[in-house]
Amino acid sequence: MANASGKQGSKNASKGSSGGSSSGGGSVPAMPGSGATSSLMGSLNKKKKPFLGMPAPLGYVPGLGRGATGFTTRSDIGPARDANDPVDDRHAPPGKRTVGDQMKKNQDDDDEDLNDTNYDEFNGYAGSLFSSGPYEKDDEEADAIYAALDKRMDERRKERRELREKEEIEKYRMERPKIQQQFSDLKRKLSEVSEDEWLSIPEVGDARNKRQRNPRYEKLTPVPDSFFSKHLQSGDNHTTVDPLQGQFGGLNTPFPGGLNTPYPGGMTPGLMTPGTGELDMRKIGQARNTLMDMRLSQVSDSVSGQTVVDPKGYLTDLNSMIPTHGGDISDIKKARLLLKSVRETNPHHPPAWIASARLEEVTGKLQVARNLIMKGTEMCPKSEDVWLEAARLQPGDTAKAVVAQAVRHLPQSVRIYIRAAELETDVRAKKRVLRKALENVSKSVRLWKAAVELEEPEDARIMLSRAVECCPTSVELWLALARLETYENARRVLNKARENIPTDRHIWITAAKLEEANGNTQMVEKIIDRAITSLRANGVEINREQWIQDAEECDKAGSVATCQAVIRAVIGIGIEEEDCKHTWMEDAESCVSHGALECARAIYAHALQVFPSKKSVWLRAAYFEKNHGTRESLEALLQRAVAHCPKAEVLWLMGAKSKWLAEDVPAARSILALAFQANPNSEEIWLAAVKLESENNEYERARRLLAKARSSAPTARVFMKSVKLEWVLGNIEAAQELCTEALKHYEDFPKLWMMRGQIEEQSGPMDKAREAYNQGLKKCPHSISLWLLLSRLEEKAGQLTRARAILEKSRLKNPQNPDLWLESVRLEYRAGLKNIANTLMAKALQECPNSGILWAEAVFLEARPQRKTKSVDALKKCEHDPHVLLAVAKLFWSERKITKAREWFLRTVKIEPDLGDAWALFYKFELQHGTEEQQAEVRKRCENAEPRHGELWCAESKHILNWQKKIGEILAQVAAKIKNTF
């Protein structure tokens, strides 16, 4: 029996040891008592190994040594390993089993990568030779230098490289556009699809999803009232308790004293039905509802009213209950613990108490914050910040008590006294607090200023007299006292101020303003010069920008003489001689932008004294006087200008025009006569004289002047003006003769050919006009206006095919010209071929993608629903083009968005004031939707801008019948011809 048992035990043991090889670490559950039996038999069997009864070591896998692999089930994995368990690396993958392997691996990782892919023929292997060495401060400095060099080298061609990359990206996107871009024009047409058409589009899998698309509604039949009444009378609705509830501790408990006891009191009629001995759940529910109604009634009748629900203010009350802090609760707890630690380790550290109080305030615990800060005042009684924080957190009266206590601990604190005055609501109390403060802190400028602000002028003067004695170095107090004193006393006050503060410029400037205000202007220049000398003697650096700012303040305050004196004294300080002109012009423009016109005038005057022969300086000064001065100041300046620069034609012309606008024609003639003497062969002066005579109906004088000009200065413009004069006067033959003579000398001047064709077109037969245009195009093939005139002539004659061919030929001769493309589009549109016009517009935008005039036309070629989208595309391409801005303004106008339309009109005329069409449309808009003041403003601004360009504007201004009309009249005519058909 013993041997058999031993064999059986060894057999079981061997089976247990080998069974794991097939189960991958799985264990076979033993029968109860088998472990004891096996250990007993093993002790009797000497051949059995002692370790067979021991538990397997950590990480042991049976059969792994002989290469056996098994499977693992979920029950074999066991519980998850804890983070504190020792790591078992005995079965790590090859190469990482020992510490030596891991150290070797780390060493190999640090070695340089000597792969062939990392090798360069010129530089060798990539990487640093000293990457394993320590990174010291000199290495960091060297890296910074190399990084700066790399950055500098990168910035040298940065703009060119970015421009090239941008062009390459645009080229790539044009060659390979996205599908979204290819079908964008088709997608826009989806907006034309109606809702019914959209719903009629069949879905994918129409038959299969028919049930989902058309669900059959469930039929619901109401329950009859007899059903409810029957069950209510019988009381059968859930009147019994589940027996399981009584079995497992419900109401039907087996313990004495329960509800289901045989003793009286539990089986009352209120809880038990008379005959059945069961609970009536319906009555319990009714009792619960009654109790709830009673409680709600009590709440609604509450005297305090805090618990009554206000439907309108409900959300507001909820918002007030939300804490104002935005941090996480855990972060607040950490901050609270950290600040508590700081307070305990260093209780005399004021910022810790302030931070703790503010943390509690942010989290909504205001009382805790107050308690903390008051504890802080006890621990840090000499801290000004702690007392101020305590006064801030406490309510009114308590804050006053806190400040009073703070004053006892810190009687010299200015901030506490200021806070005490702020807490007072009565002016007398404020004065009393500040005077008490000045008794303790008489050297505080802030306290004196606060006290003076509360006093009347006479009391303030007396108080300031005392203040400058206590604070003799305060410039503000001295200047305030000087402003309150009389002229003589103010001079004495300022002299004392200069003695006490010899390094402040404001005292000198105030003295100069005082003299100017009292009519003693001759002293202003002396005071400013003496100020510069005195300040330099006291070692003060003269800052030019600061003095110019002071001059601008004097200008705005009305002290013109002081302002000009300051400018003259400091304008040349710290500037190189070669930079003077450029710097002074910038200073003048800066003063104009700041509204300091007298400063700018003084700068121009000084610049003209230094550079009397510079035409550009005179011209800038003249434009300044024209825009911001009077006519008299402009004419006086121009007289001085032509005396110093007699060869400057523009200055002569400005003077003559000023006299002409003032209706002083003889003076204008005399100025032009002097200009002829200084510039005998000047084309501009000749033409100005001709215009002056023709505008004043002196046609014979104009003819004689033009004849002299043709003999002395026979230029193309002189011939053109001669032809135009005869044309507008009705002398067609003389105009034709002059035009023929002019073309002999200037056959490449396109305007002469244009005038010849228009004269022939006006006189009668079309053939001569056509011949003139064709001859002109042979000599001037790049004249766009000639091509347009010839095309319109053929269109007027009804030859659309010929007009279309002319425009195609012109586009070949002059590629990428938006005006020719625009005329081609309009030709087709006028012919009623809108589809062809849209096609041509698409081609035009491809060839001229940045043409604002084409984009503006494209907006109104679209249907009304698509115009806004097209305008957005136009703004993306031509953001600052005046034609696009004008198109957007017209679009808002058509949509009756008056305010937005006015804004875009203003933006357009600001960007391009020379565009007459914009002014005409703006004026038309104001005539319909603006006031008389707005209409007059637009008209005045247009007359000042003197526009000369624009399709509609030029068609009206260059018409023969309008040659003598002024800008205001032309504006009204163009606006009258505009129709709101867009």
C-alpha cells in the first residue's frame, strides 16, 4: 500500500510538473487533502526531489528551457501586478536580460550613427563630434552666434524666396485646381433651385428606404372613462405589497413592534383596510401629495421672501449662486494649503495674508477672507498693503475703523490717508481727514494736490502758498499756484520756482505763455532762448521730441507765439545738416496730423529760411496754406516763392489760379506775364494763359496767344489746344486745317487722331471718321482710346460683326488690357447676347485677374442673388481698388442699406479722389437719401478734389458743349444721367 501510494504520489507529482507544458502555465485544481497526502508520500520516498512540493519561483514558465510554448487563459494571468512589486527581468527578451546587456545597449545608443545613409562626401558623417561632452556656457554662446548668422542669412533673401514660393503655389493651384474650385460656378447655380425641385430629387435606394421616409403613424385609441372609474371604485390599483418585501425586511417584519403585529396601534384604519389587513398604497400617495402641498404653501407664504421663487429673476439668482472663480476645486484646495503653510512658516510675511484673503474672496467666502486679513493686520501691523486690503474687504463703517487703526500704526502712510478720505462721503469730512494728514505728512505732494482739489480758488491759493513751502521741488504745485495768482505775483512765483527747480522746462514754457497772455509777446522769444541756455548750463539734455510735443500743447492751448518760439529754438537740435530738409518735412506733416497747424506753419517758415531756393519746400508750404490757410496767406507765400524760385512753373500757375478763383482776372494776367518773362518758352504757362482768356470769353486773345505759342513753342499739346479752341467755337474748317498741320509734325500723338475722327464724325459721313481712326491706329497701335472709338463707330453704324472683329484685333495687339475686355463684354451685353457676355467676362478675368474695373462689371452681370458672392470674390482679388469699392457701394444702395452704402462711398472717394464716377454716384445717392448738408458736403469735397478720370465723368466733362462748365455743374449733370438700374 505504501509503495503503491508512493508511486501514485510521484505519478501525480510528475503529471503536475509536466502538465504545465501543454497548458502554458495552467494549473489543475487538486482534490481536497491531496496536498497533504503527496507531501507525506514524498517524505517516505527517498528518490523524490525536495523542491517538487514547493511553490514555483517568480516568473517560472514550465517547459521554457526545452523550447516548449503553451497557451494562456484568463484564469492563468492572475491579479494585476502592483506598482510596488519587484520587476522581474529574468525572462526579458534577448539583449536585455542582464544589467550588462542594458548598459551595453545604452552605450550603443550613444554611439554615432555610422550608417551609409548618414554619410556625405563633403561633410562626412552628420552629427556633432562633441555631442557626448558637457554642454557649457561657451557652447551655448557659440550656438547663439551661429543661430544669429543663420537667421541673418535666411532673412537676406526671405522676401524674394517667399514671393517665389507664393508664385509657385499660385501657379500650382491654377494648373491643378481643387474640385471645389472647378465646380464653384456650378455650385452657385444651386441657389436657383427651388425647394420643391430640391425635394423631388430621388434619394439613393429609393424603394428600399421608402418605409423610413414615409413612416406609418401608430394608431392610438383612448382608454374609456369607465375603465378608470371601475378600478378607482374597486381599489385594485396596487393595493398589496409584494411578499418578497416582507420576507427580506419590508414592512411585514417578523420582529415585535412591527406594523404587522397583533398588538393594537399598528392595525389602525388609517393604514390597514378594514377587511383584508393589507396596505392601501393609493391613500398613502394621497397623503404624501397633501403633505407636499402644505409645505409648498408654507414656503410661498414665507415672511422673509427669500425662498419664494421668482420666475423672471430665477436665472439671475442662479448666476449669483455660481462661484466667480474659474479654477478647479482641487487647485483651490492646493493653493489654500500652500498659503496656509506660508502663513505658518512665516507669519510676518504680508503677501501671504493678502493672497490668502483674495483666494477666499474669489471662491465666495468673503467672511473667511475678512477674518484672514484682520489676522494679517495683527501679525503685520506695519504693512501698508495689508491695512489697505483689510479696508477694501470690510464694509463702510468697519472700513473706517480699520483705517483709523491703521493710522495709529502707520501715521506717515500717504496711501492710508488717501484711502481714509475716499471712504468719507461728506466733503467737509474729506477736508478734515486730509488736513489731519498734512499735519503728520506735510512733505507729500499727493496729499497737497488732493486737498487743493477740494478747496475754492481763494482757499486753494492760500493752501498752495503753504504747499510750495513744504514741497519746493514740486513743479505741479508751483504751476498751479502761478495759475491762481495775478500777473505780477505769477511772475514772482515762477521766478521762485526756477530758483528751486532749475532743471525743469515746464516752468520756462509757462512763463512764456504768461507773457504772451498778457500781451508781452517780445519777451516770449527771449524767455525760450534763456530757457535753453539755462537748462544746458544745469546739465539738462534738450530732447527735441519732448519740446515739439510741448509746442503742440501750446498751439492747442492758443499760445501761438510761444509755440512758434519753441519750434524755432529746438527744430535744429540733434539733426545732421543733410537730414534737415527731410526731417523737418516729416515734423510738419506730423504736426498737421496732430492738429497743431501753427507748429507746422512755424516749421515750414524755418525751413524756407534755411532752404530759400528749394522748390519742393515752397511747394509743400503752398499746399499747406491752400488746405489749411487763407487765400491771403497762400498768395503772400506764393509771391515770396516765385521771387526765390522764378523757374518753378507750378508756383506761378498756383498764384495765377488763386487770383482767377478770386475773380481777379487782371492780377492773374499780370502774374502770367511775369511768368512769361521768367519762362519764355514754357508750354504750361502758355496753356494756362490760353485757358484764362478762353474761360473769360476773350477768344481773340486766346487765338493770338496760341498762335504765338505755336511759333515759339510748337508742342503737340499746343496744337491740340488750338484745334480744340476752334472746334468748340464752331470753326470746323479751321479746326480740320490745324489738325492736318499738327499731324504733319506729330503723327504719333493719338489725341490728334482722336480729335480728327470725332470732328469728322460730328460733321457728317462715317467713312472719313473711320478712315481717320484707321490711320491713327496704324501710327498708334497701342492707343486704347482709338480702338474703342473705332469699335463704337462701327456699333453705331450697326456693324456688330465688324465692331467685334476690331475689339478682337485690339486684344491681340494689346494683351491683358482690361478696358478692351470690358468693351467686348459690354458690346455683347448691349446686343442682347448675355451668355456670350458672361463667357467673355470669364475669359477676361482669367487674363486680367487683378483688374478692378472687370470685377466691378462682373458683379452686376450676375443675377441679384449671386451679386453678394461675386462682390466678396472681387474684394478678395482687388481689396483696395476704387472700382470694386464703388461696386460694393452700389450693391448696398440697390439693397436699400443706406448706412453701409454711405460708408463704402466715403471709403471709395478717400482712396481715389480723382475718380469722377465715384463722386457722381455719391452725389446721386445723397440726392436721394441724404440731407441738404450732406449733399453740399459731397459737392464741396468734389470741387476741392477736382476729379479728372472716370468713364461717365470724362464723357460729360470732355464733351464739346461742356467745355466752359465748372466741376460743380458737371457733377450735377453726371448725377442726373445716372439711373438706378443696377
